[in-house]
Amino acid sequence: MAALAMTQIRGQDYDHVVVMGPSHRVAFRGVALADVAAFETPLGQLPLSRTLEDFASSKVFVKGNAAHEQEHSIEVELPFLQRALGKFTLSPLVFGEVNEQAVARELTTLVSENTLFIVSSDLSHYHDYDTASLLDRETIDAILRLDVQAVGAAEACGRSPLTALLHLAAWHKWQPQLLGYQNSGDTAGDRSKVVGYAAIALYD
């Protein structure tokens, strides 16, 4: 599903990518900004955007590496982005407990033709195949409606960054499109406890 989403941007001229994901290991308030010059994958280094410095004084954001050090939600997207786009600057944002609308108001200053927003999230976790499919369909439909309240109550681990993105989408009149859906039962085989995944695009 991640690769399917990335086919939408391959070869395009985004020079700044904002990747937003939930914190799985560290509890905190705000959105964590990494205090490093670059992130590194086996495909090379990704320099962090200087625009992050503008957020350092905001009450919504906190600066520090603890939330980033073992966080996979952002990390798993980076090799796909490196293959699809080549060179770009990165703004990695790990969400703790936040007011998503306040975060979206800050992020709207970054909206431009050259900036891409990515949210990394699973959907439902560890239900049987049929139950997961029903729950995930409800979450996907809520995203396609830009329904921030329904998404905020969903089981998706990244519901907080998703909600922030949907605020941006509503304000900027972005149109959602479902590209694909699967759960781990479609690929790994075990359908007793699955995790759901979708690829959804938001277009200007």
C-alpha cells in the first residue's frame, strides 16, 4: 500500500516532504521536532528542512529526539520517498497528545506546490479478517468524507496526524481518493489477527 501511494508522486518536483506519524513508544504532549541535521537510511541521508526551526518557539511543538529514536511510523516511509523523489528536505513530525486543529493551523504555513504531506498509519489492529475489513471500511469512508470527528474516534494508530491532515484538506479544498486497501491477511496468510492498511491520496 505504501508503494502504491508513492507511485502517485514518482518523478514529481516536491523538494520538501512533511512526514507525520504517531508516537508508539514515548508518551508526551505536543508534536516532536528532531534535533538533528539529517535522517539516514540505507539509501542515504535526508537533510532536515530549515522550516522546522520556525516551529521551535510554538507551544504546539517540542524539540527533542526521544520520540524519534525508536519510532518506526515515519522511518518506514523514507526509503519509498527516496526512490520516488530522489533529493528533498524532510520535516519528520511525531505526534504525542495534541490539539490537532492547532497543529493544522501551524502546518498551513507550509502548504505550497513544492511541499508534500504524508501521514503514516495502520488502520485496525488484530481483529479477524472480516471484522477488520468492516472497521477499516468505516475509517476509510470517514477519511474520504474528511470527517475529523469520526477519524479521531477510529482505531487507526495515526488518527491524530490523520485528523490534522484532514483539517488542512478541508481548509484547502483537497479532494480525497482511495487508491487501495488490504490487510495483512491478504499477504501474510493468517486471517485470525490482521492489521489493516490503505493508500489514500488528497489532491489539490
